[in-house]
Amino acid sequence: MALTQTEQIKTQFEKAQRILITFSKNFNADAISGSLALFLFLKHLGKDVTILCEDFYRPKTLEFLPQIDKIMGKSDELSQFVISLDLTHTKVKEFSYDTEGERLRIFITPEDGEFTEADVEIKNQAHAAYDLIITIGTQDLESLGTFFDERAESFYETPILNIDNRSSNEGYGQINVLDLTAVSITEILYRLFKELDSSYMHKDLATLLLTGMITRTKSFKTSVVTPHALRVASELVEQGGAREEIVKNIYQSHSLNTLKLWGRVLARLKSRVDNQLVWSLISQEDFNLADASAENFEGMTDELIVSAPQARVIVLLFEKEDTGVIQVWIRAVKNVDALALAAQLGATGSRAFAEVTLDHTDLKTAEARVIRTLQEAMEKMVA
């Protein structure tokens, strides 16, 4: 009899000792909290777990998340200094280590006989091999950035568990957990954890899972909320999920500088295509007057989605300091593909969030080009 999907996952978890969790470089809070929740669960199973996301930085609103410091942003952090011992002639009876001053001392007692210098091999391992790779909220492997490009062969030789809730996912894993009815990846993980080990739940794990659900539903204000999602959220709160702490950090901790910048963004809001395309501009002068940076409006697109229910595409165009570059953020909802809409602009990213970089131009010229392109693409889409 064929194994169920959960049984397949359980088998992979039992077989694997070294596991890599990774997610798209265009990440969101759901991917972060889901990866951390999976990290805790796998550590509970006694696994050696690494989380890596290319160019990762910790959003200020998510610094409260348990274990967020475990996420690495550079692949060279995976490098290891490996000491290999030949056990052909004798086995290890005892192993221990200590530190003396600035030196690490390793003590190995043979079962019988003795080890010699010829039995020891020392090398730097640039990129350690993994028994299992788990991708979280990653529609395709290319979304991982150069981290995948430089190690494509390793990805193709290692089993991949692909977990996502979006229809754009390419199903590239040996096991694909794709639930389009789930409001978040953490909702999928909650079900999986219950099936694998229903006894393992604590405050940190519940908080991580609840964070993904709250951020993906804008604190349960969007139309994607389902009765099942509400039941899961209720269970997570009962099991220690810190709902008030999550909401406070993500939605109620904006600095005065952030609010000033948001005010300037809102004052310039424009729309087309029956208010389905909404955008605003942010100049370098705006940043200077508000004493703020692009980090200060990371949550602005989410706020606009909630506040402008007709909007299907949210666009922010802003000047990058002293570079002559215009950065464009494009956020799409309601089954619209941001990456496809902005393909002619050389966009990178995902279906939900795409980025465009325009060199040697000014804000007004960039606005005209970007909005014209998106408007034409959207009008074809609804025609």
C-alpha cells in the first residue's frame, strides 16, 4: 500500500540528520515564521537544522520572533571545518572536548588499539551536504537567488520537501505539500505538526504559527479568511500563541518617522483601472523630511490592501539615495500575478511581490513608464 503524504514526510524526517530550510529572497513574514516553527519542530526531533535565505535581514517588526537570529543570510556561513577520523582499525569508545584559553581540545578514546596521525583528515568544507532540503513559500527554485544557481546540482541530488499555499508554485519537490485553501504556510505546518506529533506544542511554536496567519490575513481582515483558519487561530491562542504581542509588534509599533513617511505616501495616492491599480511616489526629499528610509514603509502595501479593498495591484516608486536609481515595489492580490504584469520592465520576485530597478531616470519618468505598462497589462487581463 502506498504511503500517505504525511507518512512520506515522516519517513524523510526519520532518515535525514542534516536538514536545510530555505525560502525565497523576496520573503514575507509567513515564510520567516514558518521556517522558524519548522526549525523548532525538527530540533525537537533531534535533527541538525540550518535556515538560510539569501540576503536575509531581520525586519524590525519581526525581531520579537523566537529564534529569528538562527536565520542566516549568506551562503558562506554554511562553511565548516571538518575533522575526519578513519575508524577502519578501531572504533571510538569515548569522545569529549573542552577549551583551554583560546584553544579547543578534542579527546578521543579508542575502543582498542590506537589512532595515529595518518587516521586524521582535516579540511574546510565550503558547503556542507544535506540529507533533506525544505523550501517554504518558494514558487520555484530560481526564487532562492544565486544560492540555488551556484548549487543547482546539490538541489537536484537531494530530496526536496516543498511547502506552499500558492497556485503559482511549480511543484518541483519530491514531496509537494501545496494547500491552496490554507490562508498561510503556517496553517499548513500546524496541521502537519499535529499529524506527526500532536503532543509537541508550546508558547514559542504557537506564536510563530499564529504570526504567519495574522500577517497573511492582515489580522483576519481580508477576504481569504476561512472558518478553518479561525479555528486553527483559536487553538493556537489557547496553546500559548501571543496574539497581543504579535499585533503590537507588527501593527502597533510604528515610529513617528514611519508615520510621517506614510502620510506623504497617502497624500500622493493615485489610481487607475477602476481603482484596481493604486500607486504612490516617494522622493529622496520625502525620506529626508521624515528622517526615514525604505524600511519604514515595508508594511505600507499591506495597509493599502486592507484600506483599499478594490485594489488588486499596489505600486510604490521611490528614489534610492544618491544612486540615480528608481526602485519599484509591486504587490498583487486577488489572483493577480505581479511578476507577469511587470515582465516587460525586467521584474524579479514572485507572483505576489515583484521588484523593478530603473537606472538613469527620474521619478516622474519612471512613474509614467511603470504605470503605463501595468495599466496595459491589467486591461488585457480583464478584457
